[in-house]
Amino acid sequence: RSGKMAKSTKLIDNEVFQAYATYTAIVLLKMMLMSLITAYFRITRKAFVNPEDTASFGKGDSAKKYLRTDPDVERVRRGHLNDLENIVPFVGIGLLYALSGPELSSALLHFRIFTGARILHTLAYLIPLPQPGRGLSWAVGYAVTFSMAYQVLKTVLFL
């Protein structure tokens, strides 16, 4: 363990920070993709929640039938919500972890496992794959974030 905090002036040269930036960008882009997938499902299933979104299908009662929920749209939305609940903490805790001076190999392990778990979680949600696949992929990602938080607290509290 290096035990040295990353210097902010040289942060971009820090290999752990570069790894953090790379894997954070991947999971954030994946999360952004969920918005596009939601829009795709809304359009193809003709299931909207806002009246103005149905304007291209007519006016009045003919458009109102498209103001509805759809199980496929809701499934994608739940996957996206799960991303928000898990990727946002990863971004914050991962940054603190990257700045706490971990070994590159340990940081890469954390970042790669989290990223893989979130990608698998999304696939398990969208396909859908039978349980416990989705649950396990969520638990693995959650455990990685918890592990990083523990390492940060351990570093900070036991200087």
C-alpha cells in the first residue's frame, strides 16, 4: 500500500485516478444509455406519461389512450432507477477511494468488478434473466462500493 494521498496538481497523472475516471465514465455512460432505452420503449410501446408526448398520435380522446403505463417501459425505468441508486454512491465513494492512495491493482479490481456487475445487472434487467442473476450482480456492485468506503474510513481514521 502506498499510503500517500494523491496530489491534486498531479491528479490526472495518477494511475489510480485515471482508472477511476475511466470506469466512472463507463458506468455513467451506461446509466445515460438507460434514458435512451426508456425513450425507445416508450415510443415503440406507445406508452407515455405526459399529454404533450402524445400529440403526434392525434388530439383529445384519440391521444389519451397513449397516456398509460407499460410493463416493459416500467421495467427499464426500474433498471435506470437502480443505476441511480448504485452508480451515484460509487462515483462519490470511488473518488474518495481513488484519492486515499490505494494500490493500483486493488483499485482496478474494485473499479472493474463494479463496472462488470452493473453491466450484468442491466442485462439481467433488460433481457430479463432469471434470478438470482440480477440480485447477485446488484449485491456484488454494492459490496464493492462498501469495500471502498471501508478502505477510505480505515485510511482516514487510522492515519
